[in-house]
Amino acid sequence: MSENTFDPHAPLRDDVRRLGAMLGRVVCRREGEEVFALVERVRGLAKEARAENETALRELRDILDARSHDTTLAVTRAFAHFLSLANIAEQYHRTRRRRDYLEDEAGPPQAGSLDEGFARLLAAGVAPEDLATALAETELEFVLTAHLTEVNRRTILQRHRRIAELLAARERVDLPPAEHDRLDEETEREIAIIWDSDEILRRRPTPLEEANGGLLVFEQTLWEAIPRFYRALDASLERHTGRTLPLEAAPIRFGSWMGGDRDGNPNVTADVTRRVAGLGRWMGCDLLWKEVDQLRAELSLETAGRELRARVGPEREPYRRWLGLVRDRLAAARAVARATLRGEVASDEDRERAYRRRAELREDLLVVRDSLHETGQELVARGRLRDLLRRVAVFGLDLVRLDLRQESTRHTDALDAITRAIGLAPYGDLDEAARCAFLESELAGRRPLLPRRFEADDEVTECLATFTAIAGIEREALGNYVISMARQASDVLAVELLQREAGVAESLPVVPLFETLDDLERAPRVVARLLDSPPIRERIAARGGRFEVMIGYSDSAKDAGLLAAAWALQRAQEDMTREARSRGVELIFFHGRGGAVGRGGGPTHEAILSLPSGSVGRAMRVTVQGEVVQEQLGLTEIALRQFEQSTTAMLAARLTPPAPPEDAWRSRADELARVSCAAYRDVVREDPEFVPYFRGVTPEPELAELNVGSRPARRRSGGGVESLRAIPWNFAWTQTRLLLPSWLGIGAALEDALATPDGATELRRMARDWPFFRSFLHLAEMVAAKVEPEVHALYEKVLAPPGVSTLGPRLAAAFARTRDAVLRTLEHDELLETNEVIRRSIEVRNPYVDPLNVIQAIVLARYRERPDEATRDALHVAVNGIAAGLRNTG
């Protein structure tokens, strides 16, 4: 690189070096220079061991075996903390790059930004008024979930955020050298605090604690990010169309499963859901109270409009008087929520005065806005007050809408118990047609089904208690009711009936979740049956003609392999959209995506742009799971980037949808999926060596012992891979660097198509011109770049049980063929040759992740032989560090 060449990534390298040096000094001070020297020695030996140097591996094992548990733990922590610091630097660098684009007025706007996206749509022929209308109608909801892939304690995440803030402060151009030194000292102090803090959760968090930790991102980031995003949205929209966004519009929204997802988690009870709903309202009202208090202090104006004056009388400071009353009502709402959170009963006075719905608060704030406009103070109205109104539109009183989720058979069991108790034909014995007929008849009638005195087992009692809880929670605090493992129309009708029996005044929309390959193939028929059901059509009409369906990326990929699942998801969306459109129903898709590629992970905006033509409407929901919450929303500038990219992608997918794929491409995709699924299942389902190999070579059995989530790792005890949740399934393979769920089967399918010149030509056309296939291949390429067969081989050498000697080499050979097939299809000479950013990120991390893998393999063998707390701690820290180093792990 010449001296005149500008390297935009040099500041990132500088930050990583500086943070690494600070960590090194902390390790020297706290653990001694001998430990620091050992860290460097381990790193060097791990690099040699990765190159299949048996001597290096043996020496490394001898070194670790000869050290005390405390020393092994210190070495492990050093590597893990370095990777976390590198992540912080990289996250901040993303905000730096965004700022550089915003400050460069002469250069082109950043790809995916509001200005670039709006200009691109207008250039494509979208009329300005259509763009403005479409944006006002857009509803993109990010649904946050708590999963075991977020391995960091809340206190550590707060320290990480502080380091990012210090990196930002250090960038100010007007800082004198002494201030740089002070900021560096403060940064090193934060690292020292982290080093002396316990990063390990010593007990499994309760769902309430999980929700409390998850809601932290709202307080720390989203509360400030949302008004900033809407100000930018208004300004860009006005530049391009001459119009602004209506105050009641909320293109970006939020939901949550934390405290509502009871599928396979017995810790989430009806009481927990009530308390978590109270927690959300308490936090929301508290944040709103603070904003209203600041607005009240700001508006010392004496001149008021007619409506405000009529409400407050001859007050000298009418705005302060009125906003004081608003603040008092928020305080009452906060007190009511606090009582709910604590399982207590609020006072009659607080219940009488408290706001119950966001519309009440909005109406009172509009009195202020109208008064300012009436008296010529539009400029004042466009400040803090407009930001507050935007927050009310997005967050309401409850901060986030809480979804509930339960597995379909729980509702079947409940109705079976009820019908048996009242002498009807047992519901569980009915076939699908009879179930639907019974449910539709009951929903059309008025008789109560549930007897006054009804006794059942604990699971049925808890299921019914959940519906009673729904009836008692403010409707705005709740989102939808999701049915996991939904397979038939009766699954949805059953929940509608149970809501009615519990006295739910305004029923929650019931959302079937189609997860496995068979479920996805059946989904269009199930949706068609539901859309023709009179009680469902009645509810659709009451909800503005909308019906929501959730599609699961996780279990479908675990069931059939990534390629077959991806194509099944595309086809299911196309067919369900067609069924809904033929009946005049607006279908909303809820995309259940995880962090790992094997669970539908990847950039949200790219995923949206690759969706089937015509499937993206006004509304969409998408999960943000585990560690992805911090990665996408943990810093304000990154959250803003996520919002703008996702918004422009959704508008583009709706207003300028891609052309449908050619019939020949669809046929080719059918064959790719067939071959891929067969190759995947041949290993995962049919190979007798697979389950013992998986449980021996990966840390999957130990993951259940780590206190990184309230939900058990398995839906049920025992069983094989089928009983394991998709999250630990992916997480375990990621830890050993093989990432098997994200590529197995792909190579066999591509090789089959590449075997003929016509097939190779067609694949390359599909990769170039079909957004779905292009996006899929780019994700497969990224996965292939992250896979390290040599590292995984270390786990085999140390941990493989007897009798599985042939599976490892076969998997290594299958991966090599997959990597080569992906390169041939993309016509690339090396992986990620067109994505320098990701390639550099992987290369920077590998020298620090590799030692953790070696340590983990050795510690895992030691733990299985002699389990003790110190060894488990080292294993846990290694899990944290590898997850931090690889990112997108769950």
C-alpha cells in the first residue's frame, strides 16, 4: 500500500492493538509475568498444533496438565477477554464507518442508508407519494428472545458498553494529549474491573431475571436510538418526497418472547408472564416519566392555546401545570405496574389515576403540541415533544409487546381433559376433521365449555392458567400467541376457543409456527383451511384483514439440512401468499431466525431482499435471538444502521420485488433440495456412529450444565438429535469449528448439478440472477470460510469415543467437497474474495480462537474424567471465548 492510499480500517487495527496491550498489562499485574508469558507460549503452540504438529499438541497438553487449575483458567480467560475486546473494537468501527459516510457530503451515500435506498427506489420508477405512503404503512417488528447463546453476564455487557463509549470519546479531534492519556487509563481500568469480575453465571437465571437483562437494551440503546432514527427518517423522506412521516406511524417496532415463551420451559408460568408484563410497563412508564419531567422543565412558556388554557385555567406556566398532571398519571401507572411485578395489589387511587392505554397519553401530549402550533411555536414542538410522541408510538406504555408461545400438544391435552370431564367424546381421540367441526361449533355457540369445578394434572392446569393470565393483563402489553409445532388447522382453533373460555375480552392473534420440513410442506393447505374457517375469518375481519404465520428456520434446517430447508421455506411462503391473496387476506410472515447460518442467521436486510416476490407486504416480524441482540442493537449507531438497512430493504422488496425465478430454476432447486436432504439425513439420522460421535466430540452434553439460559437444552429428556433444541445443536458444532449444520448436504447437491456442463451453467446463472440462491450461496461461502477442519480434528484426537473411527474423516472429506463446490459455483478462486471485511475479521480472530479450542478440548477431556468446579469454570470460559470469537453462534 502506498503512502497516499487511505486505509479506512487502520483505526480498527489500532484499537485492537491498544486494547490488547492494555489487557496484557492487566494480566501481568494481576496474574504475574509468568502467566502472561505462558499465554504467548500457548498461542504459539496452538498455531503449530493446528498445523497437525503432534509434538506441539503433546507439549501443549503437557503444559496444561502440569499447571494448576487457576493457571489454566487464567490463560483461558486471557484469550476469551481479548476476543471480547476485539468484538468491541469491531462494533465501534462499524459506527465509525457509518459516521464517515454521513460526514462525507461530497461522496456517495452508504449502501442501504435512507438516502441511498430512497434514491434507488425513486430511480426505479416508484412515485414519491407512493414511497411516502408505503413508509407510513410499514411495520417491521424486531422480536427479542432470550436464548443460551448470549453467554455474557449483564454486568460484563455493561463494562463492554463503557469501553465502546471510551473508544468513541477518544476520537474527538479537539482532545489534547493529556485527555487521550486519561481516556486510555480509564479504558484500562474498565478492563481491570472485568478481569477481577466473575464472568460466569453461578446459577441458572430465572425467566424474570432473563427478561430484566434483556430489557436493558431498551434503556441503554433503543430509547435514544428510536427518536434519532425517526428524525433521520423524516429528514430523508422530506428531501426525496417533500413529505414527512405521520406522528402515529411506527415503521420500526419491538416485541419480546422473554417471559412469554413457555415451549419446553416449565420455568415460564402464568405468574411469570404476569410479572414480566408488569416489568415492561414499569420500565416503560418510568422512562416516559423522566421524559415528561424533562419536557416540563423545558416548557416554561406562558402563552397557551385555547384547549390547553381551558384545561389548566389561569396558570402562569400552563405547560408545566399540564405536564405535571401527565407526569402524575404516569407515576400512578408505574405504581400499578410495580405492584404487578411484585405480585401485589395496587391501591384504588393509583388504579383510578393511571394511564391504561397509549392513546390516553398521546391525547394529552397532543394538547401540548396543538397549543404550541396554535401560538406559533412549531419549532419548539419539533424538539423534545416530537421525540416523545415518536417514543409513545413505538414503545407505548409497555416498552415492548410480549408474545406468548406454547407447544401445540399442550392445548390438545387441555381440551381432551375438559371434554372428558364434561362427558363429551374425548378431544384427543378425534381426527382432524372432527376436531375442526367441534371447535368451530363451540366458537359459533355461546355455551361455556369449562366446568366450574375442574381438576386436571399440573400441565393442563398451568396451560389453562396462562389463558386466565392473558385475560387479566392489559391488552397493549401483549402481542400474539404463537403455537410451536403447529401441524393442523385445529391447533389454531383450539387456542381461539381456550381464549374465549378464559374470558379474554380482546383475543390475541393466534399464530401457527411451521417448523419441520413436513410441516412447511403442509402449511399452505393448513392456512387455506384456516382462511376458510368462519370463526377465523371473523377474527381476520376484526383485525383489518390480516392473518399472521410464523415460519421456523431452526428446526427445519435441523430436520432436513440447510439447503432443503431454505428452499422449503421459499416455496411455503409463495404458496401461503397465493392462498391468502386469493381470499383477499393480507398475510404477515413472522420469520423465526437465529444467529447461526444453520438457523437462518445472516444480515437481516439481505434476508429480506431474498424473500419470494410478492411475499413482503406492509408488515413483517423477525426474531432477534441471543447474542444477536447485542450485536445488532447493543450500540446506538449500530442499531440505527440496522434500522435503516432493514427499512430500505423492506420497502425495496415490497415496491420493487424481484422477478419470479424461471421454471427451470425451480426444478433445479427441487432437485438440489432432494439430494441435499438425502445426504444430510444419511449422516444425521441413518449413520449409527453419528450420535455417539456428536456427543463425544462436541461439548453438547456439558452445555446443559452451563447456566446460560432459563430454558432446558432439550424439549424432553433422553432421545437423540431429534429431542435436542436447534440452538445447542448449532452451538455445539460451532464450538468445535466444524459448523456441520450449516453446510452438510450442500456439497453433495452442488456436485450433482456441477457434474454436467448444462448443470454448471444453470447454477451459475441462478447464483448471478436469483436473489434467493445468490444470498444462500454467499452465506454458505461465509460458513465455509469459518470452518476449521484441523481444529475440529483436535477434538477428535482427544475426545472421540471408541467405535466412531470412520465418521470424522468422512465428514472432513464432505466439507472439502462442499467448499470446492461452492467456489466452483460462484466462480471464485478463494473463499470471500469479494468480501474483504468478513475475511479480515475471521483472519484477525483465528490466532486467538485456536488456543481456546485446544484448551477446551483438553479441559473437556479432563472434566469428563474428573469433574470439578475449577475445571468446569475453565470449560465455561472457553465456551464464552469461542462464542465471542466466532460470533453468530446460536
